[in-house]
Amino acid sequence: MLKRAIAQKPNDYRKRIQLAQLFMLEARATGEHGHYYPAALQVLDDILDENPPSDVVFGAKSLKASVKLSLHQFKEAKSLAEEAIAINGYNALIYGSLVDAHVELGNYPEAVKMADKMMSIRPDIRSYSRVSYLREIHGDMEGAIDAMQLAVKAGYPGYEETAWASLILGELLEKEGKLKEAQEVFEGILVERENYPFAIEALARIASKKGDHQQAEKLLLGACKIIPEVSFYESLAGLYQERGDKAKATQLSSEILEMLADDETKGHKMG
């Protein structure tokens, strides 16, 4: 529908940016990063090459910074975010991109400053999530859990971003050894988003920690069938190694290296 509308009206920048956003969502939902992220970048680069109005430039550079973060191209993401902020310094989400970039580049004091700025503009699921991560980095696990609980409450039930925030909340509880509470969070995600693969993979970890390797394998294989997420295959290889099945672990490790190499060719820095 979007492609047809764009073909009929090529100068409709709003719909072209929506198309780039759709590609980004599909990358996360399907795990097909090598296809959808380059497609999003192509749409955004085409827009920027046309010297559109400043508000369109802001939107395109903001989204491009987000794609670059997903591809682990953190320096490029930081530069794009700073260029976008020079156009509009009152958008909370673009400060979120700077939080992420600074964290990945090890600039934690700057990341905290950007998170404070983001919170002052719009305290929502995205800003609370970043505050939680920064607190975790600084060793404040209780504060991290509190902030992530606020993030989940600020999200809409059933939305992918809310499921992701819930997933991180469960992982924080898991790190604190609260396996029962973590499991309840992961299972709650599946009530709102059936077959959410990241929650299934998380439940596999819980099963493994409880010694139920058969259930863990079943869940991991199920998650892998939903999307080809590298981390799922890594977890499965680790499970095989843990239970002493070296042949399966070795075979799967070879497949993982091939997947990583393929992602590298598509611009996804996997180092």
C-alpha cells in the first residue's frame, strides 16, 4: 500500500519515511536484518539526496541514526544524531539515539547527560528504558528494575516495544536470581504477544537453569523456527555444549559463524 502511494506521489516524504520505519520494524520482527536495514537506509538516503525541507531532513537523519545503531555503526549513529539535534533540539527520541551511541562508545557521563535531557522532554517507555540500562551499568540493579517497571507501565499492552521492555525487566530479575518472578514476566509477555520469540528464548534459559535441558531445547528450537536470530542459535549451541553434546555444538557453531559473516557483508558489524 505504501509503495503504491509513493509511486503515485513520489514527493510525499511522510509516506516514504513511514516505509523506512516499516522496514525497521520488519527487521526486528523477522530477524532478516540483512534485507530490511539496507532497504531502510536506501529509502532514507534517497530522501536526503533530494535536499528536502528541514523537518524532513530531521526525520530522515533521526531514523538513519537508529538504523546505524542497529547495525552497530555507533560513530556514524552519533554523528547523525548530533546533526539531527542541530535541526530540532526538542525531540526526546533523538536524545535516546545519543544515549545508545554514547553507551556503546563507552562515554557513560555523556550518556547520562543525554538520558537526563530525554527524560526532561518526555518521560515515556523509551526514556525509562534507557535510565534503567544506565543504572544497571553503574551497578544499581534495584534502581534499574524500578525504572524498567515504569517503562513497562508506560507502554501499551501488546505492542512490540512493551514486550521488549518486559523482556528486559524479566532479564534484570533473572540476573538478580529471581527466577520465579522472571518466568512470570516472560510468560506474561506471551499472553499479550503469542509466539514472541525473545520471550520463548528467555523461558528456555529459565528451564536450563532449572536443569530441564529437554524443555530448554524444545523452546529454543521453537524460537529459531520463528525468526533466524543469531543469539537463539548461540543459546542452543551453549545448551548442547553444557549437556556434553559436542558434535551438535560444533556443527551449530559453524553455522553461527556463517550467519555472522553474512550479516557483516550487509553492513552489520558483528565484532
